[in-house]
Amino acid sequence: MLLRRVRDEAHRFALSFHRNKRSKNMKRSQLTEIPGVGSTRIRDLLEHFKSIDAIRIASVKELSNVKGLGKNTAEEIFKYFHEI
């Protein structure tokens, strides 16, 4: 009985660890990998464009029209999605 409890506790711990690790990865956005883009700019970009796909196809001019986004940051975002 003791061994069964120890086994069950080890499995419970491993499963909860894995679920927490997986949920953190699901919350991470592709936009967080771009230098100079933090949570506030990500929120502003998604409010303006509604999806990452729309951000991906936007031009530098369209990106710089977003509130709080300068031309340099818009160029960085464009360069991130259009590097060859």
C-alpha cells in the first residue's frame, strides 16, 4: 500500500510539472522573440491587427501606424517575418 501511494504521488507530481511546463509554452507568442517588442507592444499590435498572420503580411508603413510603435521597431518586426 505504501509503495502504491509513493508511485501515485510521483506520477501526480510528474504530470502536474509537465502540464505547467506545456501551458507556459502555449502562452508564449512568436512576437516575444522579436527584440524591442514587449507585452505592451504585443497587446497593441494584436488590438490593431487582430492576428499574427495579419502582422506578418503588414508593411513597415502599416506597422508604424500602430499606437506606440516607432519606425525602428516596425522595421525590426518586418525584418523578423521577412528574413530569407
